[in-house]
Amino acid sequence: MNATAARPIPVYLYHVPAQSALPWRVALIRRLLDRFGARVAGLKDSSGDMDFAREAASLHADFLVFPSTEAALPQARSGPFAGCISATANLNADLCARFYRSGDAAALRQAVAIRGLFDGKPLVPGVKTVLAHIHADPHWARVEPPLSVISPAERAAVVAGYDAVRAQAHA
């Protein structure tokens, strides 16, 4: 058996209580880390609860926590988080990378502004709508149940907002 085959696959926990109705508790994560060590490699936190994310990140130096918002990137550069995993990074990855690499505050503001376009709106259908706009291909906006397309007013708002932020980013 080669050395690669003997190495256990790392496990990342996904904290999405809005969908699962079952949140990860910090005490349970601690027990898993105590029992399985580095096998439990990290957590993708989609709860929006930054206090929870910080507490989870404090459990072990090698336990990687990825909040689901670009607003956490400053703490990823110099603090407890390993980065962010965000649906809107499909739209603003260049801005996130600019901030992460160089500390470009304007890029972070623009990335967070793009994320904010979806506050109070269905996130995944909204992101897909903007991708359809970017690529001039309506197929990108297609969603499957249980998701549903966003309303025409929401579509107009997110597309106009995205175009405005992008125009500012290129000015």
C-alpha cells in the first residue's frame, strides 16, 4: 500500500442551520476534534453568526473555518479564519483576491457591496440571475426545486446594482 492511500481523507463540517435545522454545536466540534484530530479539518459556516465562527476557529490552530461572507476576509488575512466560501464569490472573486493579496480596501468594499445586493433576496437564484446577465445566457438563471427564480423587480435590482459596482471598480 502506498503512503497516499493510508492517509485519511480530511472531513469538513458544513454548518447551515437554516437548511438543516440542526446546527453544529461548538462542544460537539470540540469532541470530534478530540476524538479524530486532524481528520476533522475544518468548517464551512453558512449561519451568518460570526461569534459562532470565531468560537469554532478558536478550538484548534489547525481547524480551518470559512465563513460564508466576504466581510470576513479581513479576519482571514490576519485573524482566525482560513478564508471565506461564499456563493457571491462567483461574481466577485477578482475583488476578493485583490483584497486578500494586497489589502486593497476599495476591492473589499466592492466585494461586500456585491454580496449586499442579495440581502433579503434568494441568494442562489439571485447569483444565477447575475451570471446569466454577465454571460448573456438565460440558461445560467435556471434553477431546480426547491429553488425558484427571483422576481423581475429583484432581478432588475441585483443586475443594476452589480453593473453599478462593477462600473465603480473599473473607474
